[in-house]
Amino acid sequence: MLSQSMQAALNNQVALEAQSSQAYLAMASWAEIQPGLDGVTEFFYSQSEEERVHMLKLIRFINERGGFAKVPALEQPIITFPGLKRVFEEFLKHELTVSASINDLVHLALAEKDYATHNFLQWYVTEQMEEERQARLLNDKLELIGEDKSGLYLFDRDIMQMRGSEDGK
């Protein structure tokens, strides 16, 4: 059985995962109307779906542990960006926020001696390490490319191959 404080903290994480899904959906929609960003578009549609899966996993866990998972109301995410670099900066910023929240959840689980929740959260810890690594790598690549059009073309082409290799982890 979840404590009230753990249930509230997990429900906050549900909201954060939902916000991430919405933010990445907005990024995908923005990229889709930009010329030549098909790979980036598909990358963010895929990221959005992945965050939704993370949210559902939390909802199921809360309910299975005797809590009540709440479906959150969401604010409008950023929907327009001045350029691709800004999209990926926001992506990294979002992932760092999620990682900090997961760390707080792990801390709470240990403080409450809720080892079942601690065990459940280890998957999220590992997932966030990978998400942060990927977001940093993509930002680093864009920094190297700068405004080089051929570099941006290759970045867009290669991003889904990178995504595919992450799915097979």
C-alpha cells in the first residue's frame, strides 16, 4: 500500500510524464511543418509516445499498489520554436527536469522504506540516464553542425537510426 505522500509524489510524476509527452508532440508538430525535417518529426512523435507509455506505467503501478492515479490536466506546451537548436535545448531541459523528479521519488521511497516503489523506480532511473545521454549527444551534434545545411540534412537523416538503436536496448 502506498503512503499518501508517495501517492502524491507518483501522481506528480504522472503529470510530468504527460507534460513531456505533450511537449514532444508539440515539437513533432512544429518539425513536421518545417522543410526537410522528416527524421526529427518522427523522432519526436516517437519520443511523445514513449513518454505516454512511461505515464501509463506509473498509473498502473499506483493503482496496483492500492493508490489512486489521477489523470492530470495539462498546460499548453511551447508550440513554436525559433529553430532546431532551440527544440533540442528544450528536449534536454525537459529530460533533466524528469531526472531530478525521479531522483526525488527514489529518495522518498528510501526514506519511507517503500522498497517495492524503490524497485519499480529503478527502471526509470536507468531510462533517464539513457534519455539524458541521448539528449546531450543530439545537442552536441547540433552545436558541431551549426548552420551547415548539409550537416543538418545528415543530422535529420541519421536521427531515426539513432532512435532505432535506442529502442533495441
